[in-house]
Amino acid sequence: MATTPETAISGPATAVVRPLLSVRNLSKSFGKTSVLRSISLDIAEGEFLTILGESGSGKTTLLRIIAGFETVNSGEILMAGERLNHLPPYRRRVNTVFQNYALFPHLTVEQNIAYGLRVANVPKREIMTRVEQSLAMVKMSVHAKSKPAKISGGQQQRVALARALVNRPRLLLLDEPLSALDANLRRQMQMELKSLQREVGIAFVFVTHEQEEAMVMSDRIALLRQGELEQVASPREIYNRPATSYAAQFIGHTNLLQAEVRAGIARCHSLSWPVTLPDGKALFSLRPENIRLAGNCTLPSESPVVRVKGVICQQAFHGATELVEVECADGFAFSVRIASHDIGANELDLEFSSADAVPVLESPNGVSQP
């Protein structure tokens, strides 16, 4: 599922360019436990790439390998064509912002930011200039003399970013840096972090297990599953055109329809729609929001419309919308997302475009709906 070094990084219409960073056929084991298997991934200059996956998927290990804190069993890492495998962390143009920020409590904000430059024996005047620039970049100049304990969690995160950016890396790695923040501050920092990344123009590789966070912030998402790349694509593509049943389920809600194809028609219980697939079993992803109340809106005229009746058996309120479980007369149940003000009668007439039933590969050990 991964991109290759020859693939255009930003999409099919983009010319092929040399990526900033290439990970090629990378594998990593701890003892007999295989953590990463044949990972190949390109990262472009100025790109915001999110490595998304559940706990134990290998995302932090991949980040640590890129940073130089872990070695690989096989494969290689290249930055602008230079092989990084045996370079120590301090010789890579890469900096990392960790989950706990690791700020020195006895140093002020500006001293924390300057620490790495002082260790590297950068001239004092240059240190002052670069620290001031970094503070201004993250809007923390007024807190330059404060200690970490006197500023908020969001402000501490900005200091950690400034400390990384002051070293002028070509690539910034972020290991779940928002996980310690409360929900409202986390949403605010998502937008600020994305805006900052655009402003400084540095490539960010962001690790998270939060699907919504990945969707909001990323140019592309690399979805990891049990040490392998399940899919690498833009948020819009990975949501609308998931490659596998796992990707479809992990990114948002979906209905997985296990169908039988015969003579160009897919059938799943009482549902049937035309397809251009060979005869046999096929699996489809149908997003709940793509199923609509019949007659409420105009569906694409070029795709056949599938209609179905059902009775509400469960519903969950989500503010402007409700996620409703609907059961058909034959017992088949599926989820529908409907505007809250549109829900009236218990029995619903529903429809969807056949184009919204997207064929997906069945992931090994994946959970399929009947």
C-alpha cells in the first residue's frame, strides 16, 4: 500500500521530485518480536505527514528510527539522497518534540530554547538572535523569562516546538505532543500547529492514534497496522476511498457490506446495486452519511440509486446529526447519519448512490459486517 520513491508525492498531477526523506523496505524487531515490516514511505519538503495507528502498531518506533534513536534490522533511510542509517541523532537535520516536552524546570523559557545551541558552542550573539526569532515564531516572547511551571500546558508545548525549531532542522518529528492537553485546548493547538508548520515551511512528521486529529492536520496520512502500512493517502482520499476494510473502519464510521456479485450486480441481503466487478464475493464500504432520507436531496444522476426501507432500532445524538441504526425487514442492520431535525417517524425511506459503495480489500483478521 505504501508509496515508492518514484511516486509523485503530492498526487497524480504532480511532477516526480526527489523526496526530502525516503524510508525504504525498513524492518525492525525487538528480539523475536517483529515491530515493523518492509516499510517504504516518502516525505516531501514542507509536507505535514501523520503516522496514524493504534497502540502497538509501531508508529513511535518508526519515528525513533528516523530520529536516530533506534537502529534497523534491514532497509535504509535517506535524506535528500544521503543515507542516514549509521548517523547519530545529532548529525541528522532532524529534531523531535516528545510527548512529555522534557523542559528543564530550573531554566527559563528562553534558557530552555537556547540550551541545545549552547551545547553546540554556537556564538552567544547568534544564540540570542535565534532564540528571539523562535520565541516570536511560536508567540511566546512575553514569557521568555518565565519558568515552565508558570505557563500552561499549551504554552509548554510551544516552548518545546521553539526549542526544536531553533536548531533549524529540515524535518521535525512530533510524538503525540498534544495527548496531555484537554479536549478544547487540543483542538486549538491542532490549528495553531498546522498554521505554524505552514509558516516555517518545515516538513512535519506527526504521530498520533487520534483519527480526527490526523484528518484535521495532515497533508497525507500513513496508516500503520501491526507494523505494516495499510494505506498512505490524503485525508480526503483515505476517507472516501479506503483501500481496505481496516482503513475504512479505523478512519471514521462505516458500514461494511459483504456482497455476492453475479452478472454485474452486487447483492447484500435486501440491497442490490450494479458494479463492474467479476463474479464472486466482494466487500464494500458505505459511509453512514452517504445514506440519505429518500427525496431529501438530489443524488448524482450518473450513478444508479439504491432504495431501502428500515426501522430505527438505536440512535446516538451527536448535536447537529444523529447516528442511527436501521434494521430492514429481513433483519439486516446498518448505520445512517442524519440531521437531527430530519428524524421524525420511526420507519425511514432511505437511498444512496451506488457509487458510494466503495469496494475494499478485506484485511486479515478484520471485522466484517454481515
